[in-house]
Amino acid sequence: MIFFRTPFFLPRFFPSLLWRVPTGNNELYLTFDDGPVPGPTEFVLDQLNKFNAKATFFCIGDNVRKHPDVFEKVLTHGHAIGNHTYNHLKGWNTSLQKYVDNVKQCELQIANHNSKSADVFRPPYGRITGRQIEALKRQYRIVMWDVLTHDYSKNISRENCFRGSVKATRPGSIIVFHDSLKAERNLTHVLPKFLEHFSGLGFDFKALV
């Protein structure tokens, strides 16, 4: 069984992490992991622009290095930037010093193009140790998610990806999509329909700032 909404007990175990934005308004927080990548990232930007939506892009530092022109497009469109490590590291399998150094390496790459430092961080795969949290929370707001779209999965149909994501979403949800080649098949189907559905319900899409 595929779960689209984060189990209720996880935020209780890790209360210092941001899972959902407290709000009484119809607001959603779209996030995009693993870019920037030519093609998927530009598709996302076009779709967000159609709905006057803002989002947060959790970027891999090495992708920023390889695709600076695409990264510049994200900045030009006025979206927020987050740190997603330089090499998409799994925190559980990485020493504290190596993990922190990799985050700093990503930060330096972002700084080459952006005068404003990223102040939000998302651990790849959501896997991060307590020591890594303690080391990073002094500089970053560590962001997890309320809704995982599973757009990267080859084992879920595009329509089920859309329906499951919509059903799990509620006011204040932080929603994870991926602007990556791996997710492109589901992303190109689900994101336009997701934006249209919640825009029709009067929701605003905001960046994490």
C-alpha cells in the first residue's frame, strides 16, 4: 500500500522539523526536489507561471553546477531555493562531518548564482540522523513534507499518482514533487492537473520563505 500523507506520528518524534505550515487559509506549499535539470525543471516553471504559483526548489549542488542556466531560470521566476546536499547523500549512511561538508558544498554552489543564501534544507530521501539535525538546524530550517506524490515511482500509474496526491493534500500541506528525469512521466501528467484542481478550489501556492 502506498501512503501519500506522512504518518501522523513522525512529526511528533521530530518536532523541530517542518512537516506542514500552520495556517487557517487555503494555502499550499509546493516543493521540487533533485533539480535543476533541463526539461523537467523548465516544464515545472512553465506550469507554475500559468497559475501564478510560487514554490520552493530543493536543489542538488552538482546539478546547479552542471546546469547553471536552468538554475538561473528558477531564480528569475522568483521561486525560493533550498539546499538538498551536493551529491544527494543518504544521511543514515554518511558520517556527520562528510554530510555537513556536502551541505556546505551545495551552499557554495548556490551562492555562486544567488546573493541570498538558502535558509531551508531538505535531507535526500528524508533520511537524516539526530546529530546531523543538531548540526544543521543552527543555520537551516529543516523541511520534510506532509504529502509525498511518489511521482518518481514506476510502480504507480499517472492517474493514481494524481488522485492519491490530491486526496492527501490539505491546507498548509508541504507537497513533494521532483523536477527530475526519473519523475518526468508522472510529473508532466500530475502537476498541471494538481495546480488546476486546487486553483479551482481557491487555493494559493506559496514558497517557503
